[in-house]
Amino acid sequence: MMISKTLYSLQVKTKQNFLENLEHLRNLIIQCKSDSIIVAPEVCLTNFCYQRMDEASEFAKEATETLLTLSSDRTIIVTMIEKYRNGFYNNLKVFHKGELLHKQSKHKLFPLGNEHLHFQSGDIAEIAPFKIDSLTCGAINCFELRFIELWQRLKSCDLIFVPAQWGKERKDNFETLTKALAITTQSFVIASSGANDTCAKGSGIITPFGTAIVDDSKEIISLEADFNAIAQVRKYINIGLN
């Protein structure tokens, strides 16, 4: 494959003020190298603001314009609340070279957080591989990490994104599942979870060999990823992913 790229996982707190959250995210992104790939926690700009859903959806328009500009020389993965026809969706969006490269709506809604009462479920067909330059990529949004059938949809990927707001009571679950996802798919995984008091943190980058680079004290976790490692592990431990 002969490609190296800097990967970043952001681990941030979300405040009540949407503009402050966007400005903080912007400040973190501009600290990241150009031509890098950056993943932010799930709905990190608004959190699950069930009493302010219309406001969050309107704010998503401003956030989208900001992120399109910031992505002129890098790739940024975020999720945001957006309204469309029959209701609200938790949309994962991939901004790349100043364009919206990929979008998928959260398919598996978290019942413990009452997401099913506030969001429409996205189409499972949207959970599918897509290209970022020469890399085959995929994404799983938070609770979707628990469903093996969704892993199967992304088994051909080189890189998988997992934005999340994972509860701190299930921190071990998050870290175990993201590591298992990397080992099972023999891919790099960027896992980004929120840092609010109720959140697990546990953000990090996991290699195809299962090595996890994590640091709960940091807002920015990075790895210079050598994607030749994918061919190496798939040849060394051949499970039919070549």
C-alpha cells in the first residue's frame, strides 16, 4: 500500500454553548497536521440536547460550513444533529478536501439513552466502505459498535472511525470492543469518545495488530500510521481479508 498518514483522535468536553464548542473544535483541528485524518466525539458540538433539537439542527448548518473550510487540507469526521423531513437524525459526516465526502445516519439507536424517542433510525445500507484517497474507510457510530453484523459490513476497510459518547460505567466495554474491532478486521481504528464527567473517555488509535494508543489526560491523541502494517498482518495471520 505504501502510505503513511497522521491519525488523530479528539477527546473533548461538550459545553452548553454550541458556538464555544465549535470554536474549541476548530482550535484543536488547526493544531493537527495537514493531510491528516481527525475524528471528533459523537455530537461533540451540541451533545444530546433533546430540549434544543431544532436549535442544534440549525446550528449544524453553520458547523458544516466551518468544517468544510477547515477540511481544505485535512479530513475531519464528526457527527451532528440534523432535521430531515420526518424527524431528526444523528448524522456522521466526513469532510475531505473542502467537500462532504460521505454521510451516514446512525442506524442503531441507544435505548438506554432514549435515542429512539428523539431520532429516526438511519438506513443500514449507509454503513458501507468509502474511499479517502487510496484508503478504504468505514464508520460505526457509538452504540453501533456492539453489533457484529455491522463489523461484517466493514471487514474490507483499512481504517474505521468510531465517534462516541460512551458512558463511563461501560468504559471497559468501549476499550475492549474498539480493540476487538481492529483485531477482527485487521484494520486501523480511530475511536473518539467524549470527556464529560459522565463519559468513559478511552479515546485512542488501535493498530491492526491490536496495539492501542490511548491517553485519558489528553484532548488530542495521535499516531503516524504506516498502512503497510495492514498487508503485513493479513499475510502473517491470514483470515481471508486479503
